[in-house]
Amino acid sequence: MTKEEVEVQVREIIVDKFQVAAEKVKADAKLDADLGADSLDLVDLMMLLEDKFNLTISDEDAEKIKTVSDVVDYIVEKNAA
């Protein structure tokens, strides 16, 4: 899966989960400040991403994921490993 394919899928998940307009989901958008996610939303998002991309996101890694591009980069990195 290419980085672009991952990015498209991540954006779709975020738009659906956080009920935000697609144009707000930019690479540098912060999940909490810009997209309005609270801690429960972030936990739900990590679980959705784990299911969708068949990976495990540790709590330590999840704490480092702050922006949309962080999500995409993390998934691409894990799928490459």
C-alpha cells in the first residue's frame, strides 16, 4: 500500500470518526486542537486504525501521534517493517 493510499484511507476514517469536513483534515492538522478530538476519540481512532491496517499501536506510540501526517507516517512505517 502506498503512502498516498494510506493517507486517503486515514482521512476518510478521521472525517467519519470526528464528523469534520474533509477539507479540515490536512497533513498538519492536529487531531485534538484542529479536529476537536478528545482523549476518548483518540483511543477510538487508534482502535479503528489497528483494525483497518492490521497493526498494533502501543500506548507509548499513540501518545506521540499528534497530527494527521503522524498517523500516516506511523502506518506506512509499520507496514514497511
